[in-house]
Amino acid sequence: MDYTTANEDELSGKMESSSVYEDVTTKAIEKQTKKIPSDAFLATAFGALALSLSLKLTGRAKDAMFVGQWVAPILIMGVYNKLVKQESSK
């Protein structure tokens, strides 16, 4: 066995171990995510948007920018939540 083959075998073993760990972690996250109603993500995103607007109107522009950047990730988490629920219902 040459050096290249040994490295490929070792890498293959690490990848299998990694995917098993990933599957366990993903399933644990999805199990908890399914418990959250999809509307909660939408309401939270609108809340962050409203908070950002109120911070901007009170002159705290930097804080408004910080909070305003929460909206997109919250909506993405909501989409993920919805996909997990649809996938588990199949």
C-alpha cells in the first residue's frame, strides 16, 4: 500500500465518522426545531424590524443597524423550520 492509498483510507474513515456525528446532531436540532411554531419566527422577525425602526427614530443608528441585521437570519431559520416540518410529515 502506498502513501496515497493509506491517506485515502484514513480520510474515508474520518468522513464516515463525521457524517454519523452530523446525522445525530442534525436530528437533535430538527427534533427541537419542530416544536417551535412557524409563526413565532415571523413574529420575531417583525419584532426585530420594529425595534430597529424605533431605535433609528430615537437616534441610536448603530444599535438600529445591529438589530436590523437580525431580521434576515430569523426569517431563514423560519424557512428551515418549515422545511423540517414538511420533511418529517412525509
